[in-house]
Amino acid sequence: MTAATLLVELLTEELPPKSLAILAGWFQKHLSNDLASSGFLLGNSTSKFYATPRRMAVVVTQVLPETADLHEKLTGPSAKAPVEAVAGFARKNGVTVDQLFQVDTAKGKVFAVERTLKGATLEVALAQKVTAALKALPIRKLMRWGDGDAEFVRPVHGLVMLHGPSIVPGTVLGIASGNTTRGHRFMGEAALTITDAECYESILEASGKVVADFAKRRATIDGLLQAEAKKQQGTLGTYADLLDEVTALVEHPSVYVGAFDAGFLEVPQECLILTMRQNQKYFPLFDNAGKLTNRFLIVSNMQVADPVHIVSGNQRVVRPRLEDARFFYNQDRKERLEARISRLGKVVYHNKLGTQLERVERVAQLASAIARALGTDHVAAGRAARLAKADLVTGMVGEFPELQGIMGRYYALHDGEPVEIANAIAEHYQPRFAGDKLPEHPISCAVALADKLETLAGLFGIGQLPTGDRDPFALRRHALGVIRILIERDLPLSLAELIKEAFAAFPKELKLADAGADLQTFVFERLRGYFADAGYTAQEIDAVLSQRPQLLHQVPLRLAAVRAFARLPEAKDLAAANKRVLNIINKNEEIARKTVAPDRALMNEAAEIALMDGLEKLAPQAEKHFKAGEYREALQLLAHIKPDVDRFFTEVMVMVEDPAVRNNRAALLQQLGTLMNRVADISKLAA
């Protein structure tokens, strides 16, 4: 059997640009995995996907035309089984009873049969495997076309299936396979014959003027954009998402420069950037200070000597979009933000939680309370919270919802609001996504925390919790936002108190469930992931978070202290000793229920007296370090008491018959456990 390269290409109508690469990648993965598991691939086989606006393709190397025959031995019923059972086993496997033989197994002698399964052929199997791979794609909405029953994300008009130079016959989605594909709509040959699967990419590019390799096309566009931006003495800003989308919209890219009337730059640049990127797929150019210029780059699907018509056409198209943005901006500024707040009473936030106006009042109450706790201007925080959602009822945000908060800041400054309040309106949405920047000013932090905590408390209170991979209200993102603000802005706020205040902001008539404990657990689950991403081990994280520290800004210091402690030569033995201490305390019901001070008068062993002396010496020092936030120093003090701990467990029996002595020794260990676990539960390091 001779292995060859396999090509499967689907020709379609324009595929969804934002998911093109994802769909093609899944197609490659499922098809190549299926071929491998079926025995069609040699060990050095590789695969690659190709994707353009009108095609998805997979090329797999080292594919066999058929799989090897499979020889197998099947065991059946016991040698003592009824005749009918033995006959049924033979019949099931297509042999007679005389062809069966007996083998020894762990359960005794059983009947067995040997058979050979004929290998599968690519001609028979490929169409089925392609169909299965297409059905496995993550497509939310399928389309149906023509008179058939075939369904796909877009109508399919062509199918290429080649093994080396040979067409693999088969039908997929109602289309019979062949070796003909299509080139670029205007610059390439309309019909292209693929003579060999290995020539697919080169034939498409040379004769079809199609760059089929998505990654290559993306890199080409990126290089052209960078070169043109440099030529124009401009910069491109952040554009990775748009680059992916534009790559999925063209087959043979070229980049040209367009411009618009500089008078439009009086509109906030975020509005112009959004309309150019989102609606027109242009790449705005910025100066070296990051300020928008009146030039933009166009990625065209046409390569022409004189692009004047392409450029003028795009400039003509973008102008009304920019005019709309200027109109909304000018109209919105005719009414103060404050005057718009009452309109939020007509905007439903959630049918169980009321309107946006009711929500704004809750957020304002919570923001004021948080600002007081931070020692910042609670009046300004409350006002910022009341104005924060007013831009939702402006024309600009109605047209471009992505600008909420951003436009509120511009309008607040136009109204004469203080800069801190205007900035808080924009920043209270932050962080919007992983890695996004955080609010800067304490007032902004107060409003951002209030906005997120109100969302979390309200939705937890009505039972709208995330399930599995479904999180329609982005509660995981809100929880992570709270975590990041508290930790990375070093805010000394108690999580328990914040959650308590958040639930208190809701009126009793809403009858929210008492979900504060569940919400706190939810936040701590996100906290574990946050610190795991920061590089801490599960044991280190568990040692700190198992104690449920409420001041999250101190957790990084505690984790650093635990990591430093774990490097001490005494750490392993102390962690094991602490685990033993906790077990003893938990078994002593009287001590486990309350804190009891050990009594020296009941001590008659030198080792327990020495441990008592060591504790009395170290405890004040450790407490001093703990209160000062010097967690590393507090933990490292434990190394000094290790000899006393070792001696105690060597020489002293805790579980003696005398209850008074037994409880006193348990109380001494309880005091030791308190000292050891003040910063973290170091017994977790013994796991």
C-alpha cells in the first residue's frame, strides 16, 4: 500500500469571518483524528487547514488507501455453558460450532473464535468521515439550500477529495467529489483543476490568485499594514482581532491608504475608531502620541496598479458613518447627563430586580459605603454612580453600545462635572476582560466595585448562578474584577463586609435569597484560579485560602510567606506536626469547641513545660509581625520552636487517662496550632 497526501476542500458561499479559522481548525482536527484512529495514517503523518472566505480545506500527508486487515481472537461463553449459548456465539461471529475452540482464562475454559476483519478503503470511508467531521463543528445556526436536506453554516457548491492525483469518489452534503476548485473572483482562473493533492496551495496561488493558507495570508496583511503605517509615519494601535476578521474576508490582500475630512476629529476618537473598525473594517492610523489622525488603511481583495477608484469608493462610504457619529455627539451634548437619569426608569434591568434606575440607586448607595470605607469622597462616589448609566439612553451609545461609559465621561466633562467623577463613569466598567486595565482613582474603584458587587448579589439572590460553561451574565468576570481591584489596587476592604453591604442595598420586598455565603464561596473559587495563573501551587493556595482571609489584598503577602516558609529545612517536619496537632484537637470535643488556656499547674513533663515556655516567648513576637503585615517573618519564627515540638511529641503522651491532664495538653497543642496557623494552615503543605 502506497501512502499519499489527501486533500479535502469544501467550496461554499461566504463563511462567517469571525469564526472561519476556528471552524477550519476544528475540521482539520476531527478529520485527521478520525483517519488516525481508523488506521489510515502512517506515524509521520501531518495535517494542515486552509481557509478563505469561500473555502475550507484540510491537507493530510502520509494517508494510506486502505487499512490493514484486523486479526482478532474473541472469547465467548464458558466451556460449561448450555449448547444454545455456544451456538449463539458461533452464529453471531459467522462461524459454525465446529470452528470454535477452547482457551484457558482466569475464569476457566471458555469458547473462542479467531476471525479476520477486512481493512477499510479510503474510497468507502472518506465521505462518511468528512460528513462526521463537518457535523462536529461548533456551528450554532445551520442553513439549508436548494431542494435537498443538506445543512451547513453556508451553502456548499463544490467538493474536492483527492488522494495524491486520484479523485476519491463520494458525496458530502449532496455534492459529488471531484478535482476542480475556483480561483479569485476577478483576478484568478474561474475553474482550476488540482492535479495532485500536494499541489493544492501552489496551484491556487499561482493560477487562482488565492492565498489559501490562513496564517500566511494573515502574516502578509500584517506586514503590509505595518509597512504602510511606517510609510505614513503613523501607528496602528491594537488591531489583532480586526486583523483576524479581515484575513477571513479576503483571498489576495492588498493595502491602500484612505483619508477623511479632518473636521471629524472634533468627535471623540473612540467613536470614529469604532465606526471605522467595526462597520468598515478599516485600520485607523494614529500619531506617535496615540492620537487619531484623519487617515486609515484599507485591506482590499484586489491588487491594482492604480487604486484610485478603490480608495475614493471607500472614502465615500465612510463619510456618512462619520457624519452619523458627529450628529449623535452633537445631539447628545444638548442635554445634561443628570437630566437623563430619570429615563432609566423605563429601561428594564431584570424582571426580578427592577429597572436600571432602581439599580443605579443601589449601586450609588453601595459606592458611597465603599468610598467611606476607603476614606475617599463618598458624595462624589455616589454622584458618579448615579451618572454612570445615564449614557445608556444617549444616541451615541444606542448606536454603539461598546461606547457605554466612554461617552458618559465625555458628556460629564462637557457638563462641567469634576474630572474624578467623569473618569469614574468611564472606569467603573473596568476591567472589562482578562488583562484589561483597572480603575485608577479610589472613587473609580468604589463605583467599579459597587457595580460588580450589586450584579453578583442580585443575581445570586434570585438564583441566576453560572452553570458549567454557561455564564450569560458574566458573573465569573465580575467576580474576577472584584478580586483584581481589591488585590492589585491594594484596597483594605473586607470581602465579607462588601458582600453584606451589597445584599443590604436591595429592598426587602424583592425577597432575595440569603446567598451571601454562596457568593463568597464563588469569589474564593475564582481567587484560586487567579493565584494559580500567577504561578502558585495548589498546596500553597490551599494553605492560605482554606482560612478564608477576608482582606484579599493581603493574600499575595501570605502566599509569598508560605512559599518562603516551605523552603526552610524545618518546614516539612513542622507541617507534619501541625497536621498531627489539628487531628488531636479535632478529636478532643471539649477543646475543639472553644479556646482553653493551658494551666502550668497541670504540667508534670519537662517537654510540655519547655513547649509552653517556647510558645510564651514566640507568640508575642509572631503577633507583632502579623499585625504589621510581616507574614514571612511571622512564619519563619516557627523554625525556632521546632526542637520543642519534636521533643513534646517524642516524650509526651497526650491521650492519657486523666481527663484534666489530657485536656490541658490538648489546650497546649491548641495554642501551638493557633501560632502555627496565624498566617496560613501550614498542615496543607504536608499533603
